[in-house]
Amino acid sequence: MKSHTEHLYFHTKSKQEFINITHQVEESVKKSGVKEGLCLVNAMHITASVFINDDESGLHQDFSTWLEKLAPYGKDKYKHNLSGEDNGDSHLKRTVMGREVVVAITGGGLDFGPWEQIFYGEFDGQRKKRVLIKIIGE
Ligand code: ZN
């Protein structure tokens, strides 16, 4: 069995951002030489997500609006922030959008459904963050 590990690094300009990382993950699969297997992609931070959806800007605005309704930013709104942090909302947003994705590798490529793309979701940015890619297979 082959295995391949890689990290992607992010330092977003804004607190919240969605970044399409499909191309980087595809490059990683190519580098791994795996033709049949699995590709795990996960955020290494508890205020960031990796998720799969459509690369459509209206939808991304809808995600932001929806998340802000569920967990609005606010220093005084969360018990977590009593510890001196201000990112209670970011932890909740990350939990809703998910920690990781697993994509099948078939014929040496990511085996997506129609319109599926992989995104990094940042909810407490403006600092260095990391995503893990782990590929296993033959
Ligand atoms: Zn926190």
C-alpha cells in the first residue's frame, strides 16, 4: 500500500473566508501515485473546516448569512469567550461546516459527483492555519 502526506497552509486576510482547494488536492493525488484509494482532507484547527460543495459565489454568500444567523459574532454572546477569547462563534461555525472530507480515488483522480469541489472554510483567520492531506491506496 502506498501512502502520501502533505500540508496546505493558509493565512487569510479576513476573519471568514472560503477557499477552493480542489486543485491542490488533485496535485497531491498525482504526486502520491495512488490510482485506487482514499484521500482524506482535514482542517488541523478547531475554528476552520474542510467541506465539499458547489463553487458558486451566491451559495457561498448564503453559507455566510446562514452561519451568521446560527452563530453570530459577538464577544459577549458565548461562554467560551469568558476565557478571554472572542472566537466562540468560529468554533460553532466550524462544527456545522465539518472537520474533514474523504474522497475516493479512482483511476488516479478524485472521484467527484457533479459540481463537487473541496473548500477550506476559515472562521477565525488572519493567522497561520494548516490543512492535512492523507492519501492511501495502491
Ligand atoms: Zn476559542
